[in-house]
Amino acid sequence: NTLTVLIPPTLEFLEDRSGVVTVDENQTSISLVCRFRGYPRPVTVWRYPVASLSSPPQLRDSTAQFSLPHQYFADLIIDNIQKSDEGRYTCVGSNGLGNASGYVNVKVQVRPVIYAPFPFVIGEQHKPIDLSVRILNTPDPAVPVSNISWYKVGNSSKLTNTSEMYISDDGLTLHINSVLFENEGVYRITVANPAG
């Protein structure tokens, strides 16, 4: 006689215990790992924000046995990750005896994009002037823009607040109190966040 033990699905492992995976936009690919245990073998389905995916993900499914019998994995691979791929990805395993599921939130960090509404500014001598920029893809408040620096091309030193000029609190405006001939030139701003 043969005894067959039926095991309802249980989620053994899902990517990250915190429930959040953070990646940089345009990363080559990410793999969301999902492992179930059960017998008969659980059928695995991934649910994700289909309407927003930049390209169809691939499912890597395996009957490979791990350290425990009847343990299977179904990895979801997303290539060329974009901001639109951000969202909740749910892994569901079912085998007729029940189902189990878990989810992971994918957060996509994007590099800031700087826009200068007035790239060429003419200042009148001894009058104040502002050089301002905007960040087009305002990042998630949880991923703040930092390391904002202004430079005058030809001078490698970062500009700092002085009695002649100052940088606004948000870092996006350089104010020159009284334009002088030596202020003429090209100014550059660098902005960074964890994505670049």
C-alpha cells in the first residue's frame, strides 16, 4: 500500500520580508522570487499592474526540489524596469486543497531631470538676478533630491552663499544681488538622488 500525503500550499519565501523591493529605473532586470510548498504541486499565478508594465514579464517556473520535498518556485522577471512598472506584485499558489499568497511592492527610483525655463539670462549691471531651474520628474518624497550644487563653468569650486550671491533653501535658484561683469558666464547645477 502507498500512502500519499496531500499538502495544501504554503508560502515558504517571497523576495523580501519587508514587502518592498527598491530598484533604479532602467535597471537591466529584476527577479521577484516566490516559493511554495505543497502537494499536488501548486499552480502559481502572479498578479501585477498589467496596464502599467512597460514590457511583459517572464515567468521562470521550476519543479526543482529544494531542501524540503514538494517545494517549488516561480520567479517573475521584469526586464528594463521603468517607473510605470512600480506597484504591488502578488504571488498566488493553489492546488485544489487551498491557496496561499504573498505580495511585494516594487518601488522604482528615477533620476532627477533638470529643466531651465530660461537657459539664457541677460542681467543688467548692479541689478539683482535669479538663475532658476525646476525638477521635472518630482521624485517621491520618500526618495528626496539631495546634493544640489551650483558651479560656474571654468571654476571647479562649488558656489556657496556669500554677500554677493546666495542659493535658495530648496537649492533650485541662484540669486546674484548685484550683477557685475565677473558674474558673466555659464552656470551649471547638479542634482542627485539615490537613483543617480
